[in-house]
Amino acid sequence: MTQTRARTVFLLAHTGRPAAIRSAELVVQGLLRSGIGVRVLAAEAADLPLPAEVELVQEATPQCLDGCELLIVLGGDGTLLRGAEFARASGVPMLGVNLGRVGFLAEAERDDLDKVVDRVVTKAYEVEERMTVDVVVHRNGDIVHTDWALNEAAVQKVSAEKLLEVVLEIDGRPVTGFGCDGIVCATPTGSTAYAFSAGGPVVWPEVEALLMVPISAHALFAKPLVTSPDSVLAVEVLPHVPPGVLWCDGRRTVELPPGARVEVRRGAVPVRLARLHHASFTDRLVAKFALPVSGWRGAPH
């Protein structure tokens, strides 16, 4: 029988990674020893070496985090974005442990597991909110799809041999139109993800803004645009051209028929992230991308 505990943490892991399985075992053992309950999805429990005290939930819904003070996610960027879906819907802060490559959303690395457990036990972490975007797809004047994203909403072509023909709009006014592989509408958090790969700028997370970044546009004016966080970005797929597709955080997708209109605006609900470190975003950027800073001497005193 599962023991009732005063504090509970939800654990989400990429069970396809051996490192995640071992990491999950260490985290669970450390939390249980400290009197903190652990809850996991039953679908993942079969792949994890879990003791009987761990609470299992059958359905992956926002309600499965009811009563949890924290969501710990073990995995790469894809797993962290999956965790963000739970975090946003439930309002529970997410603490990511990176087991992948870059892991900008993660707060700790695999070697930091003991520190992660200690900080959770002592509640030695801070919570910050990250801006999201809400996405609405219109067709013939009707709303046909709604979604959201933490990193980006990307409108992309479907056919490899044909460009996606679009017109871009900001705050109800047309900006430009061209053929391209796609358009990335990103948050500051997403500026180091797909938008970065498409040539967009890195935006510090405390800066409130929206980004619109073309992907391989066949045009003279196809520069990344940075707008007010209160702007409404729109991408219209021209009629009588091949369809496109909308991807939100690379996880959720819907087809965009010719004539579809995608509107992206600041999200009503943020994602809450648990932070263990006070390191600046500059230091995080240098570390994650292994940027060369040798020879730096700093400002004179």
C-alpha cells in the first residue's frame, strides 16, 4: 500500500534512455529516504526500478499532478518539452535534469543528481515564469484549431520540392510575402531552439518580446523580426498553393490548407520553472554552446 506523505514530487523520465532509468532510480531513492513521496505514470513505471512506495497514476492528465509541489523531468529537450505540457496545465513548477545534448530548459546535469535531491528536500530553489504563446488557426473566417507553445509555433512547408508561399502580418498590417521553407514564431525561451537554428537572434529570457524568423526565404527582405510582447503575429498561407503544416514545440501538429491563417500572440498561461542556480543567462549560454571566451579579462577596476 502506498504511504501517504506530506510532500509529493512528480517524476517524468525518458525511459528509452538507460541514463534516465538509472537517474530516476537515484532520484526516487533520495526523495523517499527524505520522506518525500514520488508519483509517476504507470506507463513509465514498468521500465523503471521503482520501490512499492512509489505512487502510480494511470492517465497522463493535468490532474495527475494534483497535490505535487514539483515536477522533476529527466531527459533531453523533447522530454523537457513534454514536461512543459504538464507544468503549464497544472501550474506545478518544472525542474529539468538534462540527459540529452543542449538542454536549455534544464536546470541541472546528470552529475548534479545528489544536489538536485538536496535542493528539493530543503526547498532551496526559486520559481520563475517563462512566457508562452497562444496559437489560433483560422480558415474561411472560422477558428479551426487552437494550441500553445513554450518555444515556438512553426509554419512549415509539407512538400520538399515546393516552397511555402506566405504573407506575414504584424498587428493587423502586412509586412512582406515570399516563398520559404517556413516561419518560426518564437518566445525568448525559444530563441535558443528552432529559431536560433533558422538564424534568429538570442533573446535573454527576461526580455519580453516575440520573434518572427523566416526559414530559407527566397526574398531580399527576409530578416528575423523582434516585436513587442503584446503584438499579434500572423502568417497567411496563400490560396491556390500547396498546403503547409503547423508545429508547436515540435510535438503537436496540424495541417494548414491553402488560405489558412495562423495567429500567434502572448500566451495567457506561463510555464513555471524551478531554478537552483543564480548563474546569469550569459554564463548559461556560454556553457551550453561551449562558446570560446578565453582571453577575457573583464572590466577594469
